[in-house]
Amino acid sequence: MTRKTDAVMLEIIGNQLLSIAEEMGVAIIKSAYSNNIKERRDISTAMFDPEGNMIAQAEHVPMHLGSLLGIIGEVFKKFAVSDIKPGDMFVGNDPYNGGGTHLNDITIAAPIFASNGKLIGWAANLAHHSDIGGKEPGSTCGDAVSIFQEGLKIPLVRICRNGEPIADIVDFILCNSRIPNERYGDLQAQIAANRVGARRLQDAYTRYGDLLIDCMHELQNYAERRLRAGIRNLKDGEYSFIDYMDDAGVASPDPVKICVKITIKGDDLHVDFAGTQGQVSGPINLTKNGMLAAVFYSLKALIDPGTPSNAGIYRAFTVAAEPGMILNAKNPAAVGERIDTAMRIADVIFGALAPAAGIRSMSGSNGSCTTALFSGYDPNDPEQYHVYLETIAGGAGAHRDMDGQNGVQVHMTNTSNLPVEALEMEFPLIMVKKYGLRPDSGGAGLYRGGLGIERVYEAVTDHVIYTGLGDRQRFEPWGIDGGHNGAGGCYDLTRSGQTESQRLTSKCTGLVMNRGDVVCVRTPGAGGWGDPKRRDVQKVLEDVLEGKVSPGAAASEYGVALKRDKMLWTVDEEQTDVLRNTP
């Protein structure tokens, strides 16, 4: 560390850069058109040094680390430095050429210049757009076998010149969406956010001069040192884990194997995915940048969550994954549902490092970005088309000293709940009939796994198109040290006027619903930790009283017998003693 970038100044500037990224996120959320952004907050924002290395990312969606990782490098590959001017912005979404990790994620990057003309950094943001064309509304479908079925691929192009959007480029994007007005508003929000980031960084440079850039570089060095220090605290050795995804969609119905071996020696950590399934004819393939983002997140979360989120972290570990693997796919593999594969990468890394990570280790979480997507024409305005997208939370894994959280997004996704009121006000196609935690979905244990969610939708008009995407329906979230598995997810359809429901596949696409038809989405729970019969009896009783565990499960899973006493459940101590002491 140089004298100029002492520890105090590094902390000040590091927090200022992070605050800039956070303010950019607020700007997008406050000005976007779509509920997917303004309510669910499916965006990420980041700042970069002049060379294009990420120096600060706001705490939005970990998956987007992969989208932001390569965008500035691709700008430098395609455009000469002399051709990058003040007021420029660049847009892309191609996962194979520095854009997002699937086509819905549109990234916009802006170079930032000081008043003297010096390039002092970059601002970039990413937003998930509800529809970007493709064979199905919403652009993500369970039966895609090629990226060309998933929507418009935007090569890295200039979208702003001299501070103003280039109308031809914007029009080209809008023309390829079923809801162009929404696309226009969201793109404008992204452009505005980068302007905010540029102004704030210019103000910082006016105050600190080149010290600002020196600190950018030193922040990356600090992140590397800090993560390596955390690695040194782990026991040397090899740690392995294997898990499976349910399937890859209609074209690839077989389970998909994900393997990892992590080798730790001193402050070196190597992640090897040898044995993992090759890329598939389905939408769950993941590009290299997305895979690196999943590794980045997992190691940061398990080893030292306080490590700054910047490019320096990538220097602290190495990864081996052959091109053509499902988690290092080659063009033109379909990638629309790549998030579930990234979630499984997090699962296997968490599983492998559970013996070494101490208090931060956890059992298997819901491990799926459970998606419900509805689309159709407004019954009151046949010219108005709607695309509704929501990812529904599930259970988080139990820790060795505490229960898992209920109904939360985990690992690679961090989007917010979409309020029922916002949904029904802006999407006159469906209504929510039920929304709550799913009893008995958390794996039993000394510490219980988190509960999944049950959300029930009813079509209020005809010809509503439903797509449901997810995983962890065949392979349940795993427990640790005697803890039981959490419940898997499921989708059920009940036609109007019928009482019998039918089970839908985990990657159901293009289902036509008519008025009165009901879809029930149940998300996975999470695994438990430790022997359930060691769980405190009063905690089991509390879970029953709160509707998290049924009386039957209390007896069969936890060995706690209950009885009714004046309409309240109480513990039958004699029978509980029998249940807990019977082999």
C-alpha cells in the first residue's frame, strides 16, 4: 500500500464508490416502467476502474456479476480507445460476447471522463427486461434448444452518442419486444442511472484527483489479500460434492450431474468441475462468466462476506471447467434458465465446504429460481399486451447453530417480493388466491430448514399463456449431519369446474389457461441440520402453533407428541418420551 492510499483513505473512497453504485440502483428502480424492476428490483449496478475492472457492486443480484464481468473488456476489444468519447454508452446482451448471462439481461456501460478529458472509470448497470422477443412471451422457455429461440441478441453497440440515445438502435430493440413501451421506459431508466454514476464519479475525481484511481487499484489488491487470508484459515485438503438438477427441459428430460472438487493449500484455492454434465439441448446451460460469478459469490459468502465485491476476488482462486460443459457452454446453447444451474453450483460449493466453513456453512437451500410467467392481451384493451414475470422465494438451509430462513431468495438471486396489490393492479389477467408459507416443507433437524412458499394464481380472462420454470422437484434440498431433506417444489393445474389437479413439469412452457383455471406454485423448502429428535421440544411446539410444522410431522419427524387442550396444542410429555427414546 502506498502512502497516498493509506487505510483510512481507502475506506473512505471504497465506501464512496459503493454509494455511487447504490445510488445508480435507486435511480433505475425509481424511474423504471416495469414491475420487474420497480417492484422486484431485478437489476444490478457497478463501478469500474479505467481499465474496466469492477471496483464496486451494489448488493443486488449475485448472478449479475457474470453479466457485468466482461462488458468493459468487450468494449475495448471492439472499439479503439480513441473512438470512446464523453457521452458514449454501449449496450449488449449476448452471453457469448460480453453481454448478460441470458438475453433478458441488457447491460449498458458508460465511460466516465474528467473535465481534462482523462478516462477515470466506467459506470455500468444491468436490468432484466420482461420480454426481448423469442418464441415465447417472456423470452425464457423450458423447451428452447438454441439461444436463437430465446429472443433478440444485441451485439455490443453504441446506444448513446454525445449524451443522447441513438434512436435507430433504441428502435431496433423496441421492435423486437412484445411490450415496446415498457422496454423504452426501462432502457431510459438504465441510461439515466449511468448519468448519475458519471456525475458522482466526476465529483469524486474533482475532490481527490488521481488518488481516486490509485484507490481503485488498491481496493482490488485489498479484496484479494482479504479473501486469501480467509482461505488460509481453512484446513488444507480436498473437498468434494455432487448434486443433480432435475432435468434440462422437454428436449433433455434426464437428470443433470454437477460435480466439484475444491483443493485448499495455504492461501491457494482451486475449484475443479471435472465430471460435470456436458451442455444440453435445453435452456439451463451457463456461460463461463456466469459460472465464475457463482464461484465468486459462494467463496465470498462462505469465507469472508465482508470482502469488498470487486475484481480482486477473482485473483484469489482458480477454476477448471472444460469448454462445452453445462456450466461453460459454447454458442449457440440455450441459456434462458441458466440461473438454476448457477444455483446448483452454489449448492455443490456450499456442500463441499460444509466441513471446513464452520459457522457459515449451511444445508441445502431451495436451490431454484422458481419462475411464474403469465402473458396475454388486456381484456379491456385488445391492443395492450401484458407480460407478467415473478420469481418466487423458498427456504434457506439450516446452519449448525440456527434455523434456516423462511420464504427468501437465496444464493444467486436476490430479487424482491412482488406485492399482490401491484400485480393485480397492473396485470388484469390473473388474481392471487393464496400466498403464504408452505407447512412441513422445511427439512426436520436440530435446526429446521427454511419453509418454501405456496402461491396460487387464477386466470380472470381467457387465453392466458403460462410458463413455469424451476428445479429441485425431483432432487430435494439436502440436510446435513442427520438433518432431513427439505420438500421439493411442484406446479399443479386445476381446470375451471374440476376438482382434480394435474402435475405440471418443472419447465412447463406455453400452457394456455382460460377463465377460472388455477395454477398452484409450491417452491422448495430447505434441508435441516442435525438429528431432529434433539430439537428443543418447545421449539417444535412453537412451529406447530405458527403453522410451520403439522402435528403429524411433529410426531413422525421430531418425536414430539401433541394433544389438544382447550383448542390449543400442548406437549404430551409421556408419549414424547416414548417417541424420542424408541429406536
